[in-house]
Amino acid sequence: MPKQENPQEISPELFTDEEWSIYATAMQAAHEANIPFLVGGALALGVYTERWRPTKDVDLLILPKDRDALINAITMSGFKDYYDQQHYDRGWIYRSTRDNYIVDVIWRMANRRADVDEWWFTNACTVSVRGAEFKIVPPEELLWHKLYVLQRDRCDWPDVFNLLYAVGGRLDWKYLMNRMEPDLALLGAILNIFGWICPGKIDSLPQFVRDRFHFEASPADSPDFVQKNISFLDSRDWFVGVEPNRNILKH
């Protein structure tokens, strides 16, 4: 993605006053401890797709070496370990809670495929909420991270489809494919499904990507065609390409 000139402003209506106060406290704790972090999850996805959804948590992604320092910093700010309420895998995430809101501290992918590293921070863009500025996970890493979430009780592939639709033509594909080199078959699989949903969008990808995965030129998409295909997967509103109203969905 190209570098931005100014921080992108996010609507303050996305959060209640209470909710934002909790999240801002965690971020401020990280700042005061001089710990670099990126915000991921639904907030980062909403920035790229302009499609917001309800969330009761925020994800702070950090380098593995900063794990203990950030856990200590947010604990000193009044957050408690969520483990006593619900067990979770502490090998990649620390779940903290305060006033029924959750702040997740993440330093690697859940499947251990990769750790957060300095490259995640290199192309991160800055956003602003209620005057507070922070960086969000780059779309390449967000897509890479979400590709592996395909479980019996959770699947992030709809998020990947929305991300591809919104910014697929602007991704740094050489960088992404280099990062995913051992797992390019997985990337190709989701691109094939994306091409079935809206084949015309495949033409927005660089030629070397289309050549690598053997995509041919496709006719322009029609709204009816895309609507029909996405409804085969889920009849509820979920795809940014046909949803006419991208309003904040939270409150």
C-alpha cells in the first residue's frame, strides 16, 4: 500500500465513551512504556473496507520481546487476565479485561506460522480516533494473518474477501507473496474463490499475480451476478462489494 500523508480519521461514533476510554487506557499504557504496537482485528479491517461491525475487544499486536513489558503495563493500568473467565492459549495471545471489555495482546499467529516482526511496522498506516493517533496492521499482514483462520467454529475468510475487494488492487503483492512463499497454494485457493465471487475484480490484480495463479481476463462484474454468488455462501449481508450502506453497525 502507498504511504499516507496524513492520519486517517475514524468516526468517534464507532465507540461509546466508556469503550473508548478502556481502549485508550491500554494504548496509553503502551505509549508510556515505550512499546510499539499495531491495532488489528475488526478496527483495522474497518479502516480498509469501510465496513464496521460490532466488537467488544481491540487487538494490540506487538513484537514477541515486548510481551511481558506490555502485559505488565496494562496490568498496572487496571486490566486483569481473562484466563480465569475463559481459558485460552497463552502461547500467542494474552487476553486482558476491564469493565467487561477485552484488550488482546498478540505477538504471533495462533497457528505459530509466524511471529509479529519489524516488517509488520514498516508499512503500517496511522489513524486517528478522538484525537488519539496510532498505527494499524498493514493490509498485507492482515490478509496473511486471517488466511489461516479456517476452523470449525470460526472462519475469517469472509474478512479476506472483503479486504481483497476493497484494496486488493493496491496491495504490495510481491511483498505478500514473498512472505507467504511456503503457503502460496493457500493464497491461490482463496484468490480462486474470490475470482468466482466477483471475477471482474481479478483484473485489478497485477499481471504477475494473475500469471502466477493462471487467471485469465474476466468480464466486468454485474451486481446481480456478485449478489447471487455471495448469497450461495451466506444470505446475510456480509460482502462489502454489494452492501449499499457501509454505516457503522455498532450502536
